[in-house]
Amino acid sequence: MPFGEIVCGAPGSGKSTYCYGKYQLFNALRNPQNQNPNQPSPTIETRPPIHIVNLDPANDNIPYPCSINITDLITLQNVMDELGLGPNGGMLYCMEYLERNFDWLEERLSELGREGEEKDFYVMFDLPGQVELSTNHDSVKRIVDMLKSKCDLRLAAVHLCDAHYITDAAKYISVLLLSLRTMLQLELPHINVLSKIDLLAKYGDLDFNLDFYTEVQDLSYLTNSLSSATGTSSRFQALNEAMISLIEDYSLVGFETLAVEDKSSMLHLTHAVDRATGYVYVPPSKPGNASNASNRPEGTIDESHKPLSGQPNEFALWSSAAGPMRNTLGVGVPSKFAEAKEYYDVRDVQERWLDAKDSWDAYEKREWRKEGEMARDAAARAKAAAGEAKEGVS
């Protein structure tokens, strides 16, 4: 069974960049030659082929390899020219057109499943940046429902928000409302993400620690900041309190963080999405693996002939899903939050990108230099060994 993500968010939040980063990450994890033996990735064993589907009919500058492109079906410019619609109305028409012609998308997704010998694949749907498509308009919701029912996809929504919005209380509240509305509309397992976290330090100091914003803690502390932004009118104060109360009453919104060029950040978000989609239940070994069969308890039904997504994870069914998430930052790296190194803690993210960004950047540069030297030495040894073997044969 294929897994996937519905990537949504406002324009400029980094949706296409995230899709391309995920594409590069998956291909790196599937290639053992790219792995550091001293830091094995926990996700290398089971990563299926990844495909990206562009559902933005106005996106004519796609940075990633696109397996399916909605512009092959319809483009925003053609709709605007032929029907006399503006960009917003034209975008709504394009989504409604895709909904009515869903068989076009279904057929191309089925072709992805027939490529090669692997039945499983991972697909990312890059949605347009028009937020009303995922908050109010029903076409995207119905398309998502058909992807689940007709294409048997296990999906999670990944909603990207620019991290700099948390530097302003009013913008932060608006992002919370937008995220909440998207969650209620799409009705999917949902991951809200503060993207471009690596650029947050450029906007000055935060009023609170990062965990206040990612965990959406007591929002009443923002009342004074909101009053300063909107004025001291009692009407505005009542409105601010009502919005805060609405968000806290639902108690649904929380955020992960993302620096798309940082491997540890991408791995952590990948693990979070895996928990949401149920991919953590996919067994860590390939079908028919001898060790898998030898460790199976007596009387257990052998389902190794099925695709990976159809097999039970016999080794860590609950610990992989319900346990605390492992920290993807380098274990053993000096940190003033040393107690948080084994498991993920947002305080480590704050240290990495806000409190000690320069020190971490310097550390990573040293590590990259060491890896480069190790790769160069390994290549030299391999070349020398090949030369000696050639001389021995002659």
C-alpha cells in the first residue's frame, strides 16, 4: 500500500522546496553508498521509491523531478484566457476540473505502482499556495477523499508555515487559526510545520522560548502583545481573547520545525510524518529475509510474501509508534541541554538555530571536512588496491 503527503501552506512557505528536499533525502537513504557507517540512518531499510505530483496549475518553474503534473491536464493561464477569470477564480476552476476528471490522476498514480518490481511507493502532492483551497473550498477535500478511497493511499497533511510569523503575536495567532481551519477541513492525520527555522535568528529575539510556540502553550501570555498591536479598545481586547479561547478550546494545533537543508531536521520531520501515516508499522527488513523468518515466533503467520506495507512489524509494533521520538541531532555533541540528547526535544532545535547557531555551524563544517577527507582516503585506498590487483594479474 502506498503512503504519501498532502503538502499545503501559504505562498512562499517552502512547499516545493520541501518536496524537493524530501525527494533528495529518500534517494540518498535508498543508496547505501551515500550512508555514513558511523551514523546509520534508522530509515534506510524500508524507504520506497518517491514520486512528486504537482497539483499547482500555475507552477511553471518546478524545481523537482515531477512524476505527474497537473499542467498536462489544465493550466491556470489557459483558464484565465478562455474563461476570463482572475487568478483566484481560475485556480478554483482548475481544482474543480481536476475533481471532475479524477480518473486522469487515478490512472497515472496506478502507473506509478506498476513501475519496476516494487509495489510500494511514496507520493507527495504539492498543492497550490491559495489557502482557501485547503480551508474552505471543497474540491481539494473531495480529491483527498478519492485518493484515500479509490487509490488506497495512506496520507498525512503537512501544513507549512513560515517560522518568522512567531516573532509577532498577531501573526502567530493568525497562523494558529489558519492551521486549525486546515486541520478541520482536510480531516487527515496532520503535521503543522514551522519552516525556514534556520532563518529565524535574522528576525531578532523571541518573546518566549521556542517550545512556547511549537507546543502552543498558555496563549494568554500574548494578550499584552496583541493589545499593543491592535490598540487598547475593549472591542479588540474581547476579540483577541475570543480567538485565543477558540484555539485553546480545540487544543489541536502544535508545530514541528524544519530547516530543509539540514539532514537531521528533515529526518526528524520524516519520522513525525511516518508516525502520522502509520509507516512506522512497516517492518524494517525486506520480504523473505532469513533473519526475519528465523526470529519469528512459532505459530506466527508468515506474511513475508506481501509488500512491506502489508506486513506487520513484528519487532517494535508499539515502541516505534508510541514511544518518544529519537533525537536526530548528533549524539555526543556538546550541548547545554545534554539530558535531551537521546530523545527529541525542541530545546535542541532552539540551541541549534537560535542560541548557539554559529557554534553549531562551525561544528558541522568540521564534520563535513572530516567526512570529505575520509571519502578521499577511501577512494585513494580503493585505487591503490585496484592497481595492485592489476599488477598481480599481469
